[in-house]
Amino acid sequence: MEADCLFCRIVRGEIPATVVRDTETTVAFRDIQPKAPVHVLVIPKEHYADVATLAQADPTLIAEVMETAAVVAEHEGLLADGFRLIFNTGAYGGQEVAHVHAHVLGGAPLGPMLAR
Ligand code: AMP
């Protein structure tokens, strides 16, 4: 846990969030500025800066993040029409919050993967 990490503070309940799934090791909550009809963030409760760090440090935990993302996608009704799972990573990846998070996006056609 990092004292002033935004998402660690959500895990500790210090900042409110609309939680849609809470497991022993992960939390899923709605993005505060949704970019699609469904926009949920999935995080490990333990602090890792980004997906590359987490994947190398704890492959079991990243699998649990992916499992939670899949269950959220199912519960949000995204499996039939499809959805997008994004880990923005580092400066070039546009990562704003340095606590690894998967964006689960769906509920409408999302357009091309990258703006040109
Ligand atoms: P990224 O740019 O990949 O780091 O994404 C960070 C995401 O966190 C953005 O989509 C923000 O809208 C979202 N966000 C920031 N603060 C909060 C918050 N307090 N609760 C929920 N989502 C947040």
C-alpha cells in the first residue's frame, strides 16, 4: 500500500467509488469519467505501478485481475457484442494513475483502437 496513491486510497475506503466487484485480491469500480457506456477499472488491492511490473512480479495476481475483468464483462452484459480491455502503461501509454488498472470498456462500438 502506498499512502498517497489514489487507487490504494480507494482500496482502503478513504475515497468513495462505485464498486461493482470486490474479491480477496482485486477490486472493480466504475471510472469517474467514463469513455464508453460501460467503463470499469479493475485493480489488484496490492500496489504495483503498472502491468509490466505486476506481470513479472506476481503472475498469479495478474491472472486474478484478468479473471475479475472477465467476470465484470460478463455481469455488465458485454460478452455477446464484445468489449475492450486496456492497460495504459507509462508516459507513452498515457497512464495517469500509477497503480496498475485494467480498463473494461464496452456497451457500444468503440471505434478504431488508436486515434490517428
Ligand atoms: P489511466 O489514464 O489509464 O491511468 O486511467 C486512469 C483512469 O482513472 C481515468 O480513466 C480516470 O477517469 C480514472 N479515475 C481517476 N480518478 C478516479 C476516481 N476517483 N474514481 C474512479 N476513476 C478514477
